[in-house]
Amino acid sequence: MQELTTIQEMKDWSRAVRSGNSRLGFVPTMGFLHDGHLSLVRHSLKKCDKTVVSIFVNPIQFGPNEDLDNYPINLKQDKKLLADMGVDAVFVPQKDELVPQDLSTFVEVKNITEHLCGKSRPELFRGVATIVLKLFHIVQPDLAVFGEKDRQQLEVIRKMVLDLSLDIEVAGLPITRESDGIAQSSRNTYLNPEERISARSLVQALESGRSLIQNGETSAGIIKNQMRSVIKSQAGTQIDYISVCDPKHFGEINQIKSSVMLALAVHIGKARLIDNCLVEKSPCKEPC
Ligand code: AMP
């Protein structure tokens, strides 16, 4: 596996790959890789001739009181995992080169970023879109793979690609979960054993919301109350948001008439965890 650290090395490698007419797949990550990341990598390996994975803890997507300084890193293990899978190149940019002190150009995707994580973390999507666009320019992939765990981020990238007429296919892959249902996340490492038990309440809340909808409940208020009580029943949980929203634009929905997204963000100890699911409306029992 090629290890690339400068922008020029990455560009040269990509140019050489593309000049051979190979289809190039790209998986951007912040490292501390788990099976969720690896499922994206597997998809790229399957769909493309060559795959490059980036590992970069993007400083400009973190707010002032967030976990940038504590974000987990294990570069050696990440590289081994990727090499063992047959990844062709890993790109580990240097912070000062990718994000110079005087960076003055930013990408803002409006509207869909006003909700959910964009509302509680105002820096997040501007930071993500700016760095992902830079990475797209440097890597020049044919396919870029993201996870539905960060469904709002996935839609932000799709919108950016559409609005800026980028020639990149974007794939979104399902959430991978631990055996107890918790969505896999690099941030799960912050949880102690008690907090880990509390963290199960996220997927339990989603499941209880889903089951209400599938049993015919159409009031988002009732669904959110039920989800809230599942989270609150666990020690040490602090809800950031619970949402029943449109799965593409993320605006809140009051009355469920078609498919919706259930989403939530919860602080547990040092971790802020997110999870989501899509739910089809149950078929009408009476003519509708
Ligand atoms: P991160 O390293 O957290 O920035 O994540 C890098 C990519 O992996 C993003 O596209 C995430 O959505 C995706 N990802 C993270 N966790 C999961 C998961 N449990 N299942 C699927 N994709 C994931």
C-alpha cells in the first residue's frame, strides 16, 4: 500500500492511476477505523480498480469546546487494517498543508445544514464541505463513499457535488452496528462500561419510534416523547436533539404522511453520539 502525505504525492499518484483508465474510489475518514469505515472501503474495492483512503482529523469541523484535542488516533493500526484489505493507497495529509493558517476560502451548503447536527454544531458542515471539496480536487476520484451513520453529512456532500457540477459518484452505505445494536463510531471509545449500557438507548429509542409509526401513529410529537422517555430512562444521558424529519431536507415533520427519518444526538459522558433510521409510513388501515 502506498503511503502518501503531501498534496503533490497524492495528485501524482491519482494522475498515474487515472492515466491508465482505472476507476478510482475514495473513502475519506478521520481514522481510528472500525467496521463501519471498513464496509465503505470494501464497497470501493468492489466497485473500483483502485482505492485510496484518507485519514485526517479535520480541525475546521470542530467547534471551540468539542473533542478535537482528544479525538482518538491509531495510525499504525489503521494502516495495517487497510493494507490487509488490499487498499492501494492511504493519504494522510499534513495539517498545515491541507489547512493553512490563513485559509480564507470556505464552502457553505445552505438550507439542509440548518437542521439537526448543523443546528447544534454550527461549524460542522462548513468545515466538512470545505475539506471534502479540497480532498476531491486533490484525489480526483470517480467514486466517493460515505456512511449513512452521518446521513445529513452524506446529503450535504451530494448537494455540494450536484451544485458544483463535480464529476463524482457518491455512494451512501448502511450503518454498521455492534452486537448490542450501538452504531459503530470512533467516539464509542470515550464510553466507560456504564455509559456504554446507556448508549444502547439511542438505538432503542429509534426502534420504539419505528414501532409506533409502523403501528399507525402519525403524530411526530407523540413519537418524539416516546423516544425521549427511552433516552431519559438511562443514567447520564443528555439529549441534544430528537427529530422526526424529512429524510432529504431534514426539516421537522409534525404529521407523518410518508417516509421519515428518525434522528437523535445524545451526550453521554465525554461522547456525543448520533444515530438515525428511515421509517416507511405504515399502510393505511382505512382508505386514505
Ligand atoms: P469518520 O471517520 O467518523 O469521519 O467517518 C468516516 C466515514 O465513515 C463517514 O462517511 C461516516 O459516515 C462513515 N461511518 C462512520 N461510522 C459508520 C458506521 N457505523 N456505519 C457506516 N458508516 C460509518
